[in-house]
Amino acid sequence: MERVTRSSALPELPARPDVEGNPGFFGPGDKTTGTPASVPGYEWFNMVQEELCNVVTQLGGAPLSGDVYDQVANAILVAISQAVPDSIDWVNVLNKPGSYPPAGHGHAVADVAGLQAALDGKSVTGHGHAVADVAGLQSLLNAIRQPRLLLVLSEGITQISQYNVGGIVYHGPGDYTVNMMGGAVSSENFILLGMTGEVGSSDGGIVCLKDSNSIGGEIGSGAADPTVNSFRVQCLHASTGSRADASRLFLAIFEV
């Protein structure tokens, strides 16, 4: 940007001429009425030229140069960058909210620096490991006892047993003792899981540990008597809850 350099250029800014008229806009004229088109005078060109030169020299702080064609634009950009501070004090921020409650939101993987590389280093979904690859796993497996199901099946109280369950002793109406073969066992290792029976010829019945009135439970008395070699059950009418002899008795005992 530089001022006009023609031979007719003046070294000093001339005074404005005394021109009649009001400030307005350029017009095209009208041939039919003989109205001429608007023709700017030297004073208007000088005004526009000086406005642009002042943008470069005063706003941008750069000398005029006829070989540079973006001095006006650069001057405006420099002025904007200098007008906006690098930081603003929190107290000077207007219309900020009074609180910042958390809100659910999401991010694409590409928006989180380093996330894709971290995910690429992970194992693919669905894989396995040998027991030896997991520290201490084999020792834990060795310590687990395999459970056994112990059955007592009585037909007309004539006992048929499997595994280490001994005979059944009748004590009176609906009252029986089941003896464990092999002597005393830990009461914490035997659980009475489920029992069914028949009372009389057709009436259904339930069997529970004696005096517990509930199906299932740990056999024995726990810490007070850590070992048992027998346990007592009773057979009840399913409908009335009264005790009665069983014509068929089935006990399911689970050793854990």
C-alpha cells in the first residue's frame, strides 16, 4: 500500500474544494433527464487513500510499501491479536454459571490422546489361559473338595443305601435316625438338601431335620458338636404338618 505516484501527484494534501451538495451515494445518472452520473472528486480519493494509509501506519505500525498488497489486512489482524489478551482473570468473565453439575457425555476414541494406542496393546476379546499361567490357581484347585451326593432310599422302611450311609432306626410315628457308616464325620461337611416322602398310602409328606420344621440344612450342631455319626429326621403331613409314619422315604444328602 502506498499513496498515488503519478506525475500529477501533489506533495501535500490539498484543501477540500467548496462543492455544493449533500453527502450521499454514487448514482448512475439519467440520460433521459440529462442527470449526470456521480463523479468523485480528488478530495474523495484523497480521503479513501488516507484512511487506508492510516490503517497500515497507525493501526498496524508498518511503513507503507508499494510492493506489498496485504498491508491493510495484516494491520487489522495484528490489531485484533494485540487487543485479545492471552488470559482473562476469572472475576472478569461475564455471565458464567454459578455451579457446574456433572452431566453424562461421551467421547470418540480419537478425541482422547493415546487411547487408541492403549487399546491396541490390549488382548483381543475372547481368550484363554493355561492353569499354570495364573499364579496360585493350581493350589486353589487342589484345595477344593469334589462334592458327592449320598443317597438313602427306604421302601417301607426297609433300607437300601448307597455310599457311606448306614441304617435307619425307627423311633415312633414319623421319627427316624439315619446312621452314617464309617463312624463320626464333620457336621460342617454334610448338608441335607432335599427330602420327599409318602405318609400313609397316598397322602404326600415332607421330611425335615428333627424339630427344625424346614427342608434342608446343615447336619449336626456345628461348633458345639463338630462331628456326628447320625442325624434324626421327622416325616410330616404336607397338608396338616402333623407327624406320621412314612411308607416311602427318600433323603438326599450332599457332602461338600
